[in-house]
Amino acid sequence: MEFAKSLSGHDKGQYYLVVKEEEEFLFLVNGTTRPLEKAKKKNKKHVQLIKKLPEEIMPMAEEELSNLRIKKIMKDYEKLINQSEEER
């Protein structure tokens, strides 16, 4: 499982979960504005892939994905990111 951060467009700074990859494009979801049924197609050069995920996220990410599960994963991930930034 990979996460991605949008680097350009109206969704700049938004975190997503990568559900599919095709040549130059990624299909991204966040469980709310971009559910599994309506994944966002975004050029790879417009996102930053996040390969190292916090240990707290990994067990949740291994379960079957649903929009509710993705929403929870994204919320917890953003919370962890904000905590680590505050500690700096």
C-alpha cells in the first residue's frame, strides 16, 4: 500500500491512498470526496509517493478496503503527520 500527496492542482497538499497504477497515472482515493467508486486519475509527476508509513497505520491498511476504512486510515495518517510536525 502506498500513500501519495498531491503536489499540484486544486487538491494540492491533499493526501490520498493509491489504489491502482497505470503507466504514467495513479488512481487515488481518500474515502470522502474521492471514494473507491470514483478514484481520481492523476499524473505521477503531480504527486509525491509516500513509501514509509507509520507503524500504527500498517495493520489497518492490510484489512479489506472500504470507503469507511479508507476515511479512517487517512484521518489517522494526517493526525500522525500533524503530531510529528508539532514535535519538530
